[in-house]
Amino acid sequence: MPLLFGSSDSSEANQLARMIKRKEARKLASRIYTTDLTSPVEELIRADLLAIVRRFYPGAVISYRTAIEAKPSPAGIYHITHGRRDKIHPLPGVTLRIWKGAPAQAGDTQLGADLFMGSRSRALLENLAESRAGVGGERKTLERSAVETWLDRLCRIHGPDELRRLLAAAEELAPVLGLEDAAQRARTMIAALVDGVGVETLVSPVGRARARREPYDPDRVGLFTRLASRLATENFASVPERPEAERRLHAFWEAYFSNYIEGTVFTIQEAREIVFDHKLPPARPKDAHDILSTFHLATDGHNRREVPRDADDLLRLLEVRHARLMHDRLDVGPGRFKETANRVGTREFVAPELVRGTLRLAFELGRHLAQPVARGAFVMFIVAEVHPFNDGNGRLARLFLNAELTAGNCGRLIVPTSLRGDYLSCLEALTVGGNPEPFLVLISRLIGFSAGLPCGAWEQSVAALEKSGALKDAPAGSWGIASAML
């Protein structure tokens, strides 16, 4: 319900008093009332904060850190510019901090009647102005590292020209606001971010990475940090290495199922003829080559156990392995990182210009994981999440998982058709919700399935897969992995 405000009009005041007496309304703060009798006071104040600002401070400009954060600060402060004197207006759950200063300027965004949001150029200048700690021990300005992170985000979304336009607008506005010193700081910061001039003046990791021409996706790096921390505490079951005589058949199933996940569907007999008899169906030669390439990478004596030594080696190995995997699909650029954004539905993967920087930082986060399974699960997820190539990313991710296992003298993992739904759902739970638990449960399930698959003879292996239902596609949750956790 809308808030009600106290009025100097006697008839309105009397009506409000009667509503309160009849328990049809209640008081939230001085001259602020509501007909909502049950919701927490702090919740109601925050929900209609803009209406309160309009009521008490018409024409105010949302300013300083609030113009960037667009919400009360961690200390519960909401900064606005209004009138000719500073003041503090405490409310339940939030404090309005009113600063004297210039009224709304051209470029400030009008938020309905009598309220403005400071423009990006104004917010940049105000947050680079000198300030001291105030209410709650906070400054009205963001830390320099936070401003750099904000500018990096604008650059990721709109490109470097957006920062140049922003600087030009800020330089024009600075004399009006009396913030010429802040404009000079903005020039220095944007020159470093866009042109790499004066990198030493930047203080944030994301800013320095952009200045070095290797920007990264901070949201993905945060997700990778959480996953690496969780994997470091997990004690996975051991994965016994396959006897030499079973490796080719096991690699066949690895290639067959890995391609099935991506929609390359053959019957097992068709796939067997492709891999072992080199009988390629004339109508689908490229699909057949996808299975063959995956099989060759899974059986190649060096490739199947080669793992990156450092971040540079990760980038090299990604390019080399992808070139071999997709060699028959020239249209997707084998071995070349993507140049255009890719997505699934409405969710975009890491932007092309952020791929190298994001992969470098991700490698450093996971390199110290002790267990081969943990390292493999980590690298599989970062490759799938970054999606560095136009196509083939899922198959590539699972090859990197298994290379870590083989290098650690462990058996390789297979994602059967029956677990395809759970596999995709668990990745989604981690990507969208940041929840690693379904993913870890899935890895443990794959360990059990892969270790128990007999690969001594074709008939025996097929019989075991048919008996377990592993060859049948099933919705997420059918195996009790994702349904209770997503």
C-alpha cells in the first residue's frame, strides 16, 4: 500500500487520526504513516524510500556513492543533494544524508516528479572528490577500487569509447560542480584503463588487468573462487585407473556419451562402426568426425594425460586441443578463441575480450587443488562456463577433466545419457545460483558409474549399460541428484 504522509491540512490530519484510532493505519516515523499493519517498519521504509525523498526533499538529486550503488550503503546511508545546507534525516532501517550542492543538471535522469538520479558523469566526479568518513564511519564516496570496478563494468558492456564519452561529459560538468580536481583524477584513471597510460596509478586488480589488455569477468572469477574453496574441502572417492586392455572401449564410451550430450546422436552400433571400422555415414560426415576426434584425443598417449603447467600453457593447450577436436568444422574456427559473444537462451557466457584474462585468473585459483578429481572438476567447469570457442566447449571441458584424472593415475569419468539432464542442471545450479553442492554430488555419482562400467568386452559392456538404463535420456532429478538441490 502507498505510504501516507502527515499534512498541515486540518481535515486530512483529523482523518488520519481517526484511521489510526480505528487501527486502519499506523505511524512509521515522523509524518510518515501506512495502512499496512503487519509488514516490518524497516521493510516498508526501504520499499518506498523514493516516495519519502520526493515528499520531504522535492527536486533532490541522488548523489555520490548512491548514484552508482542505487541503494542504501552497507551502513544504511542514502545520499542525496538538496538545498544549501547539510543535514541528517534518520529513518527506521535507513538514514537520509542530505548534502548541499548544485541542483539537477542536464544529463541527470528524472525519476518521476521532483526527484533526479545523478548522471554517470556527475557520479564519477562526486565519487572521485575528496571526502571524510561520516555517519556510520563511511565515506559518501566509493573507494577508488570500487570506482575502477564500476568503470571496468561500463567498458565491458559498452566498450572503451563509453569511458571516453563519460570523461568528456565529466570535464564539461566539473566547473559547474566545482570539482575540477576530481576531473583530473578521472582523466588519469580513464587514461590508464583505456590507453594503458599510468597503470601504476590503478589500485584494483580488475582495473590493472584491463590496463594490461587482459580484462576479466569479475563475477565469473568470484564464482570460480567459491567453487575452488568448496572443492578443496571435498574428499572424493578414489577412481581406479583402467587396465590397458580396457582403455580403448572405455574411451569409446567417453566419446560416444560426450557427443550425445551436445546433440550428436548415433546408435551405439553406428558409433562403433565410425570409431572402430572407420565407416562414416555419407549423410553426416562432420558428426562422425566429431566422435572420431573425441575418441582420438581420449586415446592419444600424450594428449590424454597432458595438463597445463601454468596459465599460459592452459591457453595454449585449449587452442591445440580444440583445433584437433574441431578440425573438420572450419566454420567454427578450430583452435581460435571466439570473436563474437555466445549464449544459451538468455544467458551469455564470458565476453570474447574477457576470455584470456578470466581463464588466466581461474587457473591460478584451481592450480593448488590437491586431488586429481577436484582439479579435473574445476577445470571442466571453468572451460564450460567461459565457453572460449564458438563450438565444442562441452566436449573440450570433459576432455580437460579426464586429462587431469589420467595425469593423476586415476580412471576417466563418463557422463552417460541417463545423467545428461542432471549434468546440465547441476551446471546451471552452479552458474545461476552459485550453489556447488549438486555439482559435487554429480561428480561423485559419475565416479561410481564410471568405475563400475565393465569394458573388457563389447557385449558385456553394452549389456551392463542396457541393464542400468544408462543409454536412455532422463529428465533432471531422475537419479536423485539435482531435483532436491536446485
